[in-house]
Amino acid sequence: MFRNPDQAAIEKLLRTVRTVAVVGLSADPSRPSFRVAQELQRYGYRIIPVNPAAGTILGELAVPDLDHLADVMPPGAKPDLVEVFRRPEHVAGIVDDCIRLGMPALWLQDGVIDEVAAARAQAAGIFTVMDRCMFRDRAAL
């Protein structure tokens, strides 16, 4: 069964992360993903939009999927965290990509719940948070 890391570990993560790939980031300012990513930018995080239908969101060039992150990052670099704003049925595939690409951290936003996939990510050594709002946790620091 999946369990989120303790609060101290989550706070440490939020203090060290610099680059966040946001899977499912919408270009629509009324969407929660847009508002959360915008607030995270205000905290100094670099946001990389992951959305196959977008060109640029919040001043950053979007990539269609996690495999294309190299198009917008320095050679050999990867984001510190992958934040997910997709329906739960998409999480297993995103976890597969995160494991294959060696992503260090995964954050499944409020309502994005797939315990099996989250446990698989955690077992693969990925720091994993599920069903929490990254912005709210960051704002509470």
C-alpha cells in the first residue's frame, strides 16, 4: 500500500526542487494546472509544460511528452520533479515513463490517485507524493 512521505521529507523536497515538468499543464488560465504552475513560477521554480497540444505556456516552450524534455533542457539534465495534472487512468503510463527516464521525484496533484502506480514509482526509488497540491504545500513553508 502506498503512503506519502512524511511532512519533513516533503518540505525538504520543495526547498530543493528547481525545475518542474508539469504533465497536463493547460494554457487556459481558468484551469487549476495553469494557476498552480503560475504560482510555482512565482516561488522561483522553472516550469516545463508537458502538453502535446500547446506551443508555449507561461513563457515556457511546451513539450509533447516526457521523452522530449531534452528539447528544452541542457544536455544530460532532467527536471527535479514531474508534477501530474492528468486523470488517474493515465498515471500508470506516466510512472512507466518516469521510471524509464530515471526521474527523481513525482507529484500527483489533488485527485490524481493511482495507489498501485504510485507504489511502483516509490519502489523504483522515485520520491512520490500523491493526492496533494504542490502549491498549497509550498505556500505553507
